[in-house]
Amino acid sequence: MDVVQSLRLRGAFYYLIARSQFLNPSCRIFVVWITKMAQLTSGQQTLEKIVSLSKRRGFIFQSSEIYGGLNGCWDYGPLGVEMLRNVKEAWWRAMTYRSDIEGLDASILMHPKVWEASGHVQNFSDPMVDCKSCKSRFRVDHLFSEMSEKKLQAIGKHLGIDHREHTKDSLAEYLLMRVDQDDTLFPVLVEQELVICPNCGTKKSLTAPRNFNLMFETYIGPVKEAGNEVYLRPETAQGIFVNVLNVMQASRQKLPFGIAQIGKAFRNEINTKNFLFRTREFEQMEMQYFVKEGTDEQFYEEWRERRYNWWQSVGIPKERLHLKPHEKLAHYAKAAIDIEFEFPFGFGEIEGIHNRTNFDLSRHEEYSGKSLSIHDEETKEKKVPFVIETSAGASRGFMALLCNGYEEEKLENEVRTVLRLHPAIAPVKAAILPLVNKDGMPEIAEKLERDLRTSMKTFYDDSGAVGRRYRRQDEIGTPFGVTIDSDTLQDQTVTIRERDSMQQIRLPIDNVKGYLLERIGFPN
Ligand code: GAP
């Protein structure tokens, strides 16, 4: 089923849902259920097509594939690495080409006390339960978030919660919070058969929740012994916090100012899933903005707006983005909101904006014994600044852009697969295509390609019919095709074909570089 078909099907089912108020309750439940199933199935099929295209065309390969792969780890192929660099470059320019934000590249391994101070040793864990029957392991938050609304309401009723005050998501979050607060509650829900194994359906088979720390541990030095443990960082943010005074002094910044960083992060996720969405190794693009207490709420709003707009500037339409405030806040946060993208499997977070207060810096002061307070010239006081964090996933954002761009477009006689990527994000900017391999066309095409190559990623293709060559480029998102034909020999003009509209214009060959450079630039 292509995307257009799946949208039509969705539309048809939404119509049915709208009409289903006139149906009896059991028919209505059936219509809602079948709609959900249809969405999931078509979404899953789309995702499978994207995964397959990614491998076939060299965007993404499974890590260590010849050994059967390593779960939760992926490799970026020739086109993937170009595209990922473009995503990161677009972010870097937007975040650091300004007077109030400096860049940083901190090491992945840090002093172990950093992670005690940050709270990760104690808190960065997921409560897990095991099924004694089928041996599957589940995160408790996933058990609730993937449960049907009816089951959630049944648990809510058991706990005396009025489900009319909650959406499905907020009820799932609320139940998780109750289970977090009360160790005895989950076993009671299992005993009452209100929670059963979602894999094998066995009743009373789930264990009590146990905390599982998500940080990868390794050892510094030749001896693997207690005291030598270090962690692979689970977020890049802490490298910024511990360097705040270094950066501030070196770059003569004053509050408010920010530090931005792109880098790898590692989490020993229990359930890796949905391609690049939840992996064990991934890249983050984080920025911490240091502000005076009292101005934090205003900067939080500003950064939420700016980041929401940035995703649109790189090609994601507003309709496929959601802003979802957190109901349950992390241990460090005063306010938090997720920017979510509509993946084929549903909405999922691509970036979090957090008001982290002065939690992190105060803790690092406490654990390091070094002051991280900043002198306020107005009040003549020294105070630990507040932090507004913007934390985006480069890998997850990459996947969002891939899913957003993917389309199977119905033409008169065929279906063309096209990746409608923003030209700045597209891995290849222009394909250079001599119409035939004779009459001097290849020589002109090669010369043009050599000239363009110094300023942008190009691809030279002289094999097969030109229509097929265009299709190969559409599939990898190349925004422009430049064709050298018999007219070029006469008047030194070429055809430029635009990927999305497929419209063609003619241009003097000497103007091609300027024309392309104007159109492939990063958004401001
Ligand atoms: N410093 C705050 C922080 O790390 P987070 O919400 O845990 O916050 C921020 O992560 C972003 O990192 C997410 O919005 C997501 O894009 C990305 N991310 C987190 N875990 C990930 C994973 N296992 N795989 C891929 N991306 C992940």
C-alpha cells in the first residue's frame, strides 16, 4: 500500500469513526480498533520500505551485519553519512553562528563522579519486569503506554481514579507515577490480573519491578577492578556543565549565553525498536543556555519556539509536529516539553526542551567542591545560573527527515519513489547526466561535474535511459538533475530538472553553479 492509498484508507476510517456515534457501542469499538490496526499496519509497511531503501541505496546498514548484526546499533553508509553531516551542520549553524552561543566538543569518558553528581548513577534507570513464563522483559512505562485504553481505565477504576479526567497517555503516565511511588502496587495489579504478560498473555506471571541502570560501564587502565569504572556518557549535556566556567572565561561571555555540542551518547536500552528511533548508540545535538534565575521561564518559551521552528526550516511541515508537555518531570526539571514527529508508527519525540533550573551546576559544585557561581554585575551577587536545555537527537532527527521525505508518488503510468528532502539536507545536491555517451557530451559533463564538485556533493551518471537515471536520483533525494544534450553542443545551455515538481528549465552552463548554490544553502 503506498502512502496516498494509506492516507485515503485512514480518511475512510476517520469518516467511519465520525459516523460511528450512530452505531451501537460494540460496533463503535470495532471501528476504532480496526482503524488503529490499519494505521499500524500501513505505517509498519512504510517503515519497512524506508529501511529497505536505506540499505539498498547506502543510507543505513545494520551494524556488524556479516556476524548477524548487533541489536540497537546501525552504521551510516555513503549517502547516510553525508545526510547526517548535513543535519548536524544545519543545527550547528543555527545554534552557534550567533554571538551568544559557543561550541564545545567534550570527551565521551568523564570522571565517574560526574554521573554521581548528575543523578545518573542513582536515577538513570528504567523499572523492568520479567515474565516468569515466556522470559520476556518489559519496561514498566511501556507496559502502560502500550496498554489499551480500556485496560488502563480498569486499573484506574481499581485505584479509584476518575478516568474522565485523563487522556489515555496521561492515565498511563499517572499509573507509572503511582507504581514508582509505591513498590507494593505493581504486584497487587498482577495478582488481580489487571496486568498480564503482553507477549504470552499468561496471568500472574510478571515479577515485581526492578531498576536497571541504562549506563554502559567500562574500565580505565589495564586492570578491570572496582574503582576503575567509567561510563560511556548517556547524554552530552554533562560535558557542557563541567566546562561552563572554562568556556565563559575563554570566550568572555556574560549571562545569558549558551554552549552547544554534538556528539555520541550511549544507553543500554532494553527494547531497541523502530530502526533508528531507539538505539544503544546515537548522536545528540544539545545546547545549554545559562540564564539568571527569574528569566528562565521567558528563555524556556523562546527556545521552545525557536526549536519548533527549526524543524520546520529543515523541511518538516507543522502538521507532522506536535508539542507535548511532560506531565511527569525528570529529577532535574522544572518544565519540559517534547517536540514530536509523526513517524510511520505514530508520534515520537525528536527533541526535548527542558528548564533544568540550577540543579546540575549546584550538584557539580557540591560534588567537585569548586564554585560554579557566576558574578551578577547588576546585583553584585554570585549565583548559580539556571539552565534551559535544548536536546535533539541527530540520529532520530535524521530518521524523521527520512520518513518525512519518503513518498510513493502516483504518476500517469508508474509510481515513482521520491525522497523530498530539503536541498541542504539531501546527501547529493546535483546529478550530472550526459544524455548519450558520445558527440562530446561526456567531456562537457565531466568538466561541469569537476567544477561543481569543489562546492557541493555531486554524482555523475551516464548509464541507462535518462528517465531511469532521474528515478534513481529521486529515490535518494537529489534535488537537481543537470542534463547535457545535443543543444548544449550548439548553444552551451543545459537542462536543469527539479526533483519535486519534475519541471525543467534551460540555463547557460556557466550559470549552473550559481543557480545551484543559491538553492542548496542551509536555512538561516
Ligand atoms: N540531556 C537531556 C536528554 O538527554 P533525552 O530526552 O533523554 O534528554 C534527548 O534525550 C534526545 O536524544 C531525544 O529527544 C532523542 O531525540 C534522542 N535520544 C534519546 N535516547 C535515544 C535513543 N535511545 N536512540 C536514539 N535517540 C535517542
